[in-house]
Amino acid sequence: MNKVFLILSSADMEVHKELTLRLALNTLKKKWMEEVRVILWGPTEKLAIENSWFQEQIKLLIDSGLEVYACKACSDEYGVSQQLSEIGVNVDYMGRFTMKMLKEGWNQMTF
């Protein structure tokens, strides 16, 4: 299967500036995979609200047609679920969702 989801959990901005966001966008634009999804999980959910550069990059991914999700359990703990929804992130419980994608043959990358 030619599908990938990237789990972004690192709070390290250098990882996102140099790697994750560029990889996600290029994978979509250059059609390296048929489908690409990004999942914000844990610290990156807070980062997407508190860091304006990171938030703009997430919006760019969404505007480019990439599906971006966030784990509701984590975002509820951080108190950012509503704010993530407002910027266009799909907020839902990710445990079952990611396991379903794996069973369907999606490839996973974690940062």
C-alpha cells in the first residue's frame, strides 16, 4: 500500500524545521505516496498552539490538502482541543485510528 502517516510527537523545533514538515509537504506535492496524513501527538499539540511558526506550517499543510489530526486525549490534557479544531486540525482519539491504519497497510513514520 502506498500510504503513510507521520506521527509528530517531538517538542524539538529543529526536528520540525529541518525534517518533518518539509517531508510531509514534499511527500504530498511530489506524490511519493498516494496518501499522506500527519498526526500531532502529545507535545506537538501544545506546540501547534503556542508557537506561531509551527502553527502556520500546520495550516499550510492543511491548505495544501494534507490531512492533519491530533490526539483528543492528549489535547484535552493540554487544554488545546478547541484551538486545534479552530485551525483546521481533526481532533479525535488516535489510538484506535492509528491501529486501524496499520491494519490497512499504511506505513508509519514517527518523529
